[in-house]
Amino acid sequence: MIPATSFNNRLVAVFGLGKSGLSTVRALEAGGARVVAWDDGEARRAEAAAAGVTLEDLTTRDWSDIAALILSPGVPLTHPVPHPSVVCAHKAGVEVIGDVELFHRAVRALAPDVKIVGITGTNGKSTTTALIGHMVTACGDNAQVGGNIGKPVLELDLPTASTVYVVELSSYQIDLAPGFTPAIGILLNVTPDHIDRHGTIENYAAIKARLFAHQGKGDTAIVGVDDAYTSAICAKLEAGRAQTVISVSVGRSLPRGLSVINGKLQSDGVVVGDFSGLRTLAGAHNWQNAAVAFAAGRALGYSADAILKSFATFPGLAHRMEIVAEEAGVRYVNDSKATNADAASKALATYNNIYWIIGGKSKEGGIESLAEYFPRLARAYLIGAAADEFAATLEGKVGYVQCGTLDRAVEVAMHDAQAASGDALRVVLLSPACASFDQFPNFEVRGEMFREAVLKRLSVKGRASA
């Protein structure tokens, strides 16, 4: 744990008592602060009370003695309307920040020169964060990985001479971290997301750009430039010349910066690596993740050879194009995290001969936008509440089977893929393009069931043929 010492001997309010909220309370108390906390949920209040947290309804108390409000990132700060606790804080002239800001203040006080890598973007944050953490460890340093992935930032270890903090940041967290300044900041992409929390796509993009707001000489900004918003942000940073700016593109050769063309990594137009054989980083979207990680590794002082070797041993993330198994020319891929059509498009663009398991609770627009990938499909296997809707979209374009449940879909898809002839790789792909809530509590449980079903059937087949 990193004690949050910036409010020593002062009273601090914490609203939101989920995982990061309870972590914040502990870190503040460890740093000498007195804490009062609240949550709108009765169950969370009960859990916090059992842990010894002092509870007080923040909307009914006097705020004159409160030094700051630490707001959990899931609680509305501005849109659609500020939470009542935020309104109270603003009326009292009390600053509203989050745990990432506390982390930054504490770490800079303990070790001003420690390296912090901050990663944000609409898509690819988690894979990039995990990849950079893996690279840092492989290159001999002490990677502390957290934030929007894994551990809350205040639960990371105290800094040492070899520590590199690798922090995934959502737009909500950046909005609550006005002073956060990473030595290496990474912005992957900006596509419409969380508009209900930021009002407009322009506001959302501007919040993402705040990652670089306080960087200066010696810092590095790494920016994907394959969408209009990030391209504009990168151009503004380059014009400001406050920090080193590295632009990254996949599919477009840049005269300066990093490009990935047909899997080949180019630096200032010169080929320096090859991503095309990386099984756990397959597809153009993962090549972007790898390219920005490469740039981060070079900024940290690692050799190109060491970085590329680390990529080859990256195990990938569960539920994100996770290769569960490969046997007899069939690869089994768990992409349960693909909860909308845009996310599913990344996997569909990566493979051919796809036996696609799809369905769940449909998002707006369904799978109409994925029609360009239909020629890559061998067959589709429909599950969940969206099955009839998706059948109508696929009718006359792709053969499909109404399976109902995931277990049945795995059984039929595996049979079909294993029975198909030819030397080309066949892929049984769970990439549902849907939320999981019609049949599963979350996408993790859905992915775990897919993994278990595949491995169980492969095991049974292996025993039968032994």
C-alpha cells in the first residue's frame, strides 16, 4: 500500500465504497488523515462499517471542516448531473479528486524521479497496460501495474530504485486527477464512448488529452493518430513542443514516429521489428498496442531487441482474444470481452475460417456494422436474447445454427470446425458482440465457461483417442 500523506491530520470525505473506495480509505488513514465516508448502496455501507470505516451521510453534514472529497470514478462528476456529494463539495469550496490524484501526490513525495507510465484510450487500454507491465518485468525492472486494471493504484507497492508504475486510466479517472503527470503518457484512440458521463465526444476527447497537460521537458507523449480526435491532439502537442511526442499509426507509413505496415514495425520509415508472428498480439488493433508499448520501452531505456523478445512471451489477457487451445488445425479463442459490435470487429478482422459464437444482450445497432466481415465466417452459432435478431441479420449471408446456450454452441462449433477439411487454420471464436447479462453475471463468467467447455471437450476427445 502507498500511504496517501497529502492530507495528514486533516479530515477527508470519501464517496463510493467499492474496491477503489475502500482502498482509498485505508491509504488515507495510513497517511495520517481522518476519514468520513459514504455510499448510496446499503450493502456497501454495511461492508465498510464491518471494516471499521467511519460512515456519515455527506449530503447532510457540515462541510466546513472537510479538506477534500475523494470521489470514486464511477460516480458522476459533471454529467448527466453532478452527484449530490459533489454539489456539497463545490458549495463548500472543497476540491474533488480521485485515488489516482492521491497516488500521484504520494509517489512524487516519496520518489520524485520514479517512472510512471499512464495509458488511456477508448479501446486497447488493458492489453497495452498488461503488455507494458510484462515488458518492464522482462527487461529487469519492478513493474507495478494497476489503476483501471487489476489493483487500485493505492494498493501498489512503495517505490524502489527499479520501480516503474504502469497505470491504466479511464476518462473518469483522468477527470478526477488534475495534477497527474506521467513521465510517459499514452493515448491509443478516441471513439464515441461514455457520452452520458461527459456530455459530448469533444468533451470526452479533451479529458483524454489532459493526460499530457502538465508534461514538460524529459517527458514523453505517445499518441495513436489513426482517428481524427487523436490526430488533432497529437498535432497540438507537437506544436507546443513541451515534451517529446511520438506518433503511432497502423496501416499508414509515417515519415516520423512509429508505423506498422502489414505487421512490420517501422521507426521513421525504417523496419525495426515484426509483429506478424505474435500469436497473443494478433490483428491490427493489437499491433497498435504493441507499437505504443515499443515506444514506451524505448523511452524507458530498454533495447529494441529486449522489447521485442518480451512481446514474444506475452501471455495475453483473459477474455481478450485469449487463445484457449489449438489442436489439429483448430484454434479456440475466448474474446468474451467483445461486448459490442466494434469490439467484435477486431477479432473478426484478425482471422478467416471463423466458427463464430455470438449473442447475448444486444447493443444498439446489433451486428449490422459487421457485414464486411461475413465473408470470413464459416458459420455462426447464436445464443442468448439476441439470437433471433442476429439470425435475421445473417439470413441469406451466413449459415447459422440457433444454439440457445453457450455450452451447446461450443459443442456444435467444435464439431463443425474439427470435421472441416483443408490445411487452413480454423478458428472457433467466442466474440459475442453483446453484453452478457441475459445469461451470465458478467463477461468474465461467460469467458470462463467457454474456456472450461472447450478444454473439457478436448480432454474427453483426447482420452477417447488414446
